Amino acid sequence: MATMDKTTLIELLSAAFVLYVIGLYVYRMYFDRLSHIPGPKLAAASLWYEFYYDVVLKGQYTYKIRELHEEYGPIIRINPYEIHINDPEYIDTVYPGSSPRTMKYQWSQKMFGQRTDFFATESHELHRIRRGALAHYFSVQSLRRLEPGIQSQLDKLVSRLQGLKGSGTAINLLDVFASLTGDIIGQYAFARPYGFLEDPDFSPHWHALMIDVSMNGHILKQFGWMLPMMRAMPEWMVKIMTPQMLTLIGFQAAFRKQVIEVKERIARSEKSSGQTTIFYDVLTNPQVRPQEKETDHLQDEAQTIIGAGTVTTGHILAITTFYIINNPSIHEKLENELSSLMRENDGKPKWAQLEQLPYLSAIIQEGLRIGYGISHRLQRLFPDTVIEYNGYAIPTMTPVSMTSVLIHDNPSLFPDPRTFNPDRFLKQPGLKKYIFSFGKGSRQCAGLNLAYAELYLVLAAVFAPGRFKWELYETDITDVETKHDFMNTSPKLDSKGIRVLVN
């Protein structure tokens, strides 16, 4: 009898589960507030659809979304809760300035395990406070003053490259530029370059670490409970269950240690090195709220600032350098434009001078376009506003997203989009407004100005006339083209990098 009762209970629970699934499906298809938005039924029914493309197939949902737009049109429902729009003319509506209010989609912000940093902050008002505590450090005026610090790290890179001339040693540009940008942002944030440029192989572990952290993102988004659980477990257990999570946990622990070190230095009444540093100044600034000085919060901010300050700009530099080397006519035109400015400034022109060069500026815009920057979609929620698109009303608090990959590859804007062609920005300067590499609106990347400073100064330094002769080494377009979206871009997974010889 007991066995029969147990069997009956299992059957009842199974039947209840099946009825629940059927009921949920029917509700989401026909009664949900987004049921009027076109798109595949499986995507509307369950997050497992996205899970399959991004976790099982490793960062492929962005490309599936592009296919879905071709089938269903410019507005589609890509999961039970989210709408995606593919229309470059709608960018300013989805990503407005200060008004109307927008919020972040908390479900998607779990990708890198931060909880309180300004990038992940959901609330419009709290985001303004947290971003305001840091924003002036990344202003154009601040960066002009700190340009000598950027130049000092760039001088180290140039010296390293000169030492490699004619050696026949192949170097990976992804490692080279990640080392450079990592040392620059480390110096700016903590007054302590990490020494990546001094490593004989340009610290390949640093770039690999960044990519490993990115690859975890889709799992963390789908299973938000996983990282807090892993943090509470012994390291040996995490290594057995999900070894890839150790990378992220260790990454966060390192930033926590750095924040604590700054706090201890302040407690000992030690002054900073005289150089403006983000975290020392935040902690000693009486205008910053105590909540923004808590260790947990600053750990998250450090992860965002160091991670974002390394990966995106480093990738764009490597990709742009590849295309310049691979196109002799572009290379020659760039050297000709740089020639007089380099000669007049002892090979070290200022960022403000380089910004005036039209061809270098066009190359940078094309590098940002073809390299995408952030490849994942960026969601916004409108708490007060019902926005409309193409006859569809999108309810308040609905995540609405767009994606750089789809905007930058739009053939109506950019004919032959996968061809590197800086001339398109010379002929149509207005195309710059469609560059989505740093996001748009009130939540645009805070480090945009630093990224531009690095792009101008680094490309001018490595392509200064007569300084280096570059040669690609066992590298082709398949090592450059983005094949996986891990928030950060990734080429084919078996790529050995963008490798070059320096002569």
C-alpha cells in the first residue's frame, strides 16, 4: 500500500508539472503582455532556447537573433521577457540621455558576477550617484593631464618592440595590447602598473584570464545562484564541480585585495604617489557617500574598471593593427599622414594633435565598427514610458535591446560590411553616430575617452613612419573575425591569436 501511495504521489506530481508547463506555454503565447510581438514560439516560451545557443553552442545567440530578424522583421521577442530591435535609426530611443529614465536588466547583469558596480546598477537614480563618483576621472580634461602616464607605458611597449626587431620572434597582438591597456588602467586605478609589459611573452595569462572570465558569463546569467554558492564552497570542491569558476573567483579576490591595500595605506595616513588614482581619491573624497566606499562595492567597481579598461580597447587595437598590416595601401596612407606630425614632435605627438588627423580618425572608427567592441546586446527598461516601434507598443519595464554586431554589419549603412574600409567615414562623417562599441545614452561606457586616447596614441606609435616593419605570422582573417559572443568578442576558439613579426 505504501509503495502504491508513493507511486501515486509521483504520478500526481508529474501530472501537475506537465499541466504547469502547458499552462505556462499557453499563457506566454496568448495572454502575456508581450504575446503580440513576433518571434519564434520556443524563444517566447522558455529561457532554455537562449541557453542552448549561448551555453551549449558557446555564444551563438547573437547570430541566431540576426537570423530571426531576417525571418520575423525588425522587432522580435527573443525570450519570455525581452524584446530585440534591429533598426539603427532607433538607437537614440532605446538609449536616451538623461530622459526618459531607463534601468538596467538585472537578469543580464549577472554575467560577470558583479553586484553593486555602476555598470550593473539597475536603478536610474543610484546609477547616477555611483557613476558620478567616478566619472570625472575619465573626463577629457582629466585624461589630458594624465596623458604622460599613458605615454610612459607606451614608451615601454615601443622599447620592447624595438628590442624584438629582426629577432624572428612571433608575438600575439592580443597579448601585447592587453598587457599595455592592463598596465595603463592599473596605473590609473591603483598607481601600480601590473608589469604585464615587462613579461618576455607579454603576459599571455592576462589576456587568457579575461577571456576565461567572459566565457563564464552566459552560465552565470542563466544560473544566478551559482557564483554565490561557489564563493561559499571550499576551493577544492569548486575545482571538482566547476573549475572554470575558480578563474572568476580568483579574479575578484585579487581586486578585493587591492582595494583593502589602498584602505590600509589611507589608515596609516600614507599619501598617494602624487599621481591621481581612482580608488585612493574615491576613498579620501568627503563628497562620496560611505556606501560607495565599502569594500564589497569597490571590489565590483575595480573588476569593471580594470576588466573593461583592458579587454575592449586591447581587442580593437589588435584587430585594427591586423587590418592595417594586411592592407598595404591603408598602411601607406596612414604613414604619410603621420609623417610630418611625428617629425615635428620627436615621434610623440599629443592626443589632441592626433585627433585632428582625418585618416587616422577614420581608421579608428572603422576599427571600432568592424571589431564591434562589446558584442552582446545591451538591455534597457523604461519604468515610466511605453515606447512604440513599427506599430507595436512595448509595455513599461520590458527589457529592450540592440546589438553592435547587427548595427555595425548593416549593409544599408555600411556596404560590404566585413571589408575594412576607412574611406567610408571620410566620405560620410555622419556614420560615426551609428558606432555602438561603447553603448549609447546615459549609460554609455564611462571609459570611452580613455579608450579613444589609447587608440590614437598607440596606433600612431606603432605605425610611425620608419619605426617598424610588420609582417603577419601564420595569421589570417579567421583569427580576427568574431565567431563567439561572450559579451567580449572572440574569434574561433582554436585560434592561436593575431601573430606578427617585427622588423
